[in-house]
Amino acid sequence: MMPNEMQFGPFAGILVIALATYFTRVFGFWAMGHVPMTLRVRRMLETLPGAIVIATIVPLMFRAGVPGVIGIAATLGCMVLRRNEFLAVALGLASVSAARALGL
Amino acid sequence: MKNPSDRAQAPYWTLPGLAEGAWRSGALLPGTAIFSLVFGTVAAQKGLSLADTILMNALVFAGASQLVALEAWTNPLSLGTLASLALLTAIVNARFVLMGAALQPWLGALPAWQIYPPLLLTTDATWIVGMRYRAEGKGDAAIYLGAGLAIWAVWVAAVVPGYLLGAFISDPKRFGIDLMLPIFFAAMLVQIWRGPRRAIGWAVAGVVALAAAQLVAGWWFIVIGAIAGSIAGGFIDDAE
């Protein structure tokens, strides 16, 4: 069997993402003890969490069409006004359901 | 002004520190439970077994990356998909690299066998508890372990009701559950907002990801957009 035809079960996937996560958890700590982190690398890492979140939201929102845009807008608006994560997620899901029920 | 870490205590371990760390994580536990419920619901919809879902929560313990990994998940998994999962996960969790670096001045003096196991419990919540404690100038490393264990326990337990709820819903699209990931991330975005300067990098990430989603198959648009935005963020601040 060719290597690219090999198939793995869920446990292999769990192990792979666990090991990749452990690597990120120890690497920065280890690296700081050995090499100085430059200001530029620090700024890149500081921008990264928001960049990941935006890079995920924008394409998925447009892929889902009008209900997707309405749902994300409702979530953002609720979060800005009320700062309640649970309420914002619930309102976002409800907006998507309502928009789909209306056939938007 | 003196750097707080200059006069902060050297690291040490105490048993009451474990309980204090757990106590200090209290305010973050409801959010952890909600995130875990969300993950359980999505995992059930993606067809993961309950045992695999619990195992993933226990071993990985990083919600955002688990949600993203589920989107790229297939059953069975090919070697190529495993490689994609490793890269996606490492990129989404790259913020832990910075968090670990920030812990070094506090915990770097401890022997490796003592500090690497608690470091494996690093999450956003664990790190916030640890840094708040360290800002008080104290050095008990047990705070970090105690907080990590408390948050981990809630994370593992709360996924079960979430999974059962997800398995119960027969038409996820009707309730918008297929859009759970972007909606949850949108709520998260407001919390990590740090002013418009950093948002320039975020805007680059959004535009590049949108273009990449049109051009490249699969979930690479997250990696491509995130790296583009991160590089932009690293350079834009230099103009200040």
C-alpha cells in the first residue's frame, strides 16, 4: 500500500493534534531560555490570535450567505453592547435560524 | 519604575497553592464550561464518538484548535489530513508560544521535570490566572498547576452534556449549529480587541483568507490568512 493511501482512526488524529498543541505550550518557554525573542516576532505573535479568528470568520460567513452575515453581525453587536458571551452566541444562532426560516 | 518581576519572589511550590490556584480560576470556569458544551455539541454533529470526544478534551485541552480541527476532520483520516491537522492546530495554538515565553521570567528557575508538566496545562484561562497572580509579586508555582487542573476538570466534565445535546439535534442547520465556529469566534473577537492599530493586521487576515478560500481547497484559508495577518501585524507597528 502506498503511504498516501494509509488510513487512520480518530485516535491517531487526537494524538496528532495533542502533540502539536504540547509543542506550542513548551516551545515559547524553552526558546525564551535559550534565544532572545525579537520585538517583531513578539508583535507577530500578539497579532496572531485575532488574525486566526478573523481568517476563520470572514470566509465562513460569506460562504453561508445572508443568514451568515446576519448571524455574525448580531453576535458582534450583542457582544459589544452586553459583553455576555453566552447571550451573544445564543442570539447569533437564533438570528441564523430566523434568517433561514424566512428563506433569506 | 521598577519592573515588578525584578522584586518578585523566586519560584517555589506549596500544597495550599494548588487550592488557591483552583480558587483563583473560579471566575473563568463558567466560560470554560460553555466553550466545552459548544465543542461537545459540534463533536456529536461531526460524528465523533462520546469516548473520542472526552479523550480529545482531556488530551488536547485547547478549545479553539479543537473546533478548527473538527472542521477539517474526516473518518478515516489520511496521512495528508493528519499533516494538515498538525499544522492547523500548531497555527491556532501559536499564541501559547508567546504565553510560554511570558512565563519564563517567573518559572524559568525551576528544574525542567517540575515545570514542563504544568506547562502542558497552558490555556488562555490558566495563563491569565497565572499572570494575575505573578503581577502581585508572588512566586508559588503551585498556583499555575492548581488553576490548570481546575480548568481542565471543568473542560472534561462539561463536554458530556454538550455532546448529548448535539446528538439529540437532528437538523443542525436549522438551528445554525453549522455556523457555531464563526459565531463563537465572533464573540471571542470582541474580548481580544486591543484597539485599531492591531486591527490592521486582522483586516489583512480577513481579506487574504477570503481570497484564499476562493483559490485553495480545504481549510488552508485559515492558515494562509492568519500568517498573512500576523506578518502584517509584525511590521505595521514599526511605523509608529
